[in-house]
Amino acid sequence: MAKRDYYEVLGVTKSASADEIKKAYRKLAIQYHPDKNPDNPEAEDKFKEAAEAYEVLSNPEKKQRYDQFGHQGVGGAGGFGGGGMNMEDIFSQFGDIFGGGGGFGSFFGGGGGGRRTKKGTNLRVKMKLTLAEIANGVEKKIKVKRHLIADGVTFKSCSACHGSGQVKKVVNTMLGQMVSASTCGVCGGSGQIVDKKPAEADSRGLVVKEEVISINIPGGVAEGMQLSMSGKGNEIPGGIAGDLLIVIEEIEDSVLQRDGNNVIYDLYVSFVDAALGASIEVPTIEGKVKIKIDQGTQSGKMLRLKGKGIKDINGYSKGDQLIMVNVWTPTHLSREEKDALEALRDSENFKPDPGNSEKSFFDKMKEFF
């Protein structure tokens, strides 16, 4: 099933302010919260959909990528890196949308739990891609060092907060006693501390391991775009793993130049080939192909190889390859060559006649774009 537009999900326009986006999400979160809709899968799906839309549109960087590239620009399947939404993600990241530290659970009187789920730190890697890899998409395997919970480690409830993750303090005020809650400094809010651990693990029960991760890069990505893999970052005791962020870097091609989803190639032909016509081999992203140069081709003519460009990141269409024809004028001539050309200097066919030539450069550009 196709994903709905995030602006449509929240019921706002692209020009909506950050405050308007937050208010729209708050309204939907209240309407479809699990505590208000127990055992209602449809309401839960709408709750997750709204959280996914807010996660992207509330982040200026992700919002910009989404506006430019759609769902593929933010990982292809939402702001949580394509890994799907779950309640832990939502409550851990947006539990304070209503203000205060209690999260959704305290707002609705329970349900979501008094302790917010912690999330491990994200990892960021740079991925260099060739023009061919960018055009069609590619699967890459990389080695990443992650903090993982060690095998054999066991945890016990934190004695300082009794497993709640929060330390409560009673404060006397002129209005009477008030209770404030803060994150437990012993367990960091997880509610757990290490009981037993192997020698190689640190005090939190974590070890550093190198892991090979397979990454599917969609076709049509661009320089600076950031993709996300949910749960492939650092782990944290009592919480969920962070994400792996992949920043795209384009390797400049020595022959072809990218222009959006199109690629441009400068073709230089001899005066003889331009005058008499020829069949010439040119490079493309997918390999070499032969093209026809018509008799009397003028310098500046543009040829189009349809579908030989870059795949659109939002769909299945592909850009084109534009070939810019440049007629090469020789700079060093032999005596025989000079004599042959002198004999043709006054020929009517060799005199410029712009009135009978092809359309101007700007007219041709209008046709192409």
C-alpha cells in the first residue's frame, strides 16, 4: 500500500510553521492514542502514521529532503529509517510533546509507562558512490564498529530508583507539598544496572564489535543526502539501539556530468564527420552505444538518448542523456590541407547561412527542458 503524503497525514500545508505542525500532531496523537482506543488496530496504525509524519516534518533537515525527494529522501519508508514504527520509538522520542517529563503515559493516566525508553547513540558513515551506482541503485556492505550489549551480561533493578528510572523528590511550597521527578543518575533512566558481566565488557555491560552491514542504496540519491537504518547504531542497556546514518558522497565522473536526473556528455566531432555525417560511439552510464551524426550537423546541436540518465528517487522513470555536439576546428594544418581548404573557401556551400540553419541554442534548450 502506497504511503500517504506526510502533510496530508497531519492535515497541514507545506507552508505550515513548526508550531502548526506540532499542534496538528498533538491533536491526532490525542485522538488515536492507544489508551483512548484499546484493542483498536486501525487507531494504532493512525497513531503510528502521525508520529512518523511528525518525526520528519518537525526536523528542518529531514523536512527539506522530504520536500525535494519525497519518502525516498528520508529512507524510503518514513523517518525511522524504513524499519517500521513501534511504540518504543514513539514514546522515547515524542513522549514530551505535551510538556513535562511524564510522557504520553502520564498525560493519559498510564498506558505508556512512567519511564521513557532510552535510545542508543546514532552512528554516521559516509558512502562514496559512482555515477553508475547512483543511477541504478546498489547494495553495499560496510564494516561498522558498534557498542553492543555483551553476551552473558545480566542486569538487576536499580536500587536508587527501584527500577522506575526516575527519582522523586517532595518539595514544600506555599501551596503545599509537590512531587517532582528527575532522571535517575545511577542508571541513567533505564531502571537497570549491571549485575554480572564478562571481563571484556565495560561498566555498562557493553563491548565494541565490528559488524558487516548490508545497505541497499536506492537509485537517484544525491550528494549530501542522508539515509537511515533503524536499530543499527549503538545499543544501550534497558533501551533501544540508535540508528545508522548514511551520508551520500558522489564520485565525480571523468566523462559524464550529472544535471539532476539527466547526464550530459560533450561530444567532439571532426569537421569532416559533421559535414558528411558519421556513426560514432559514445559512452553512457550503462556502457558504450553508437549514435548517428547527420550530414551537415552544426556545432551546438543537442542529441537525446532517452532513458539513459538517472533513475528518479521517487518513482520508476529515468532521466535522459544529453549529448552536446561540438565541431572540432583543427589548429595545425599541413600545406596540402591548407591548399584543399583554400580551394573551398569561396564555395557557396562553405559560406555561413544562419537563416537556413537549425534553431538557435536557446530555442533548442526550451524544447529539451
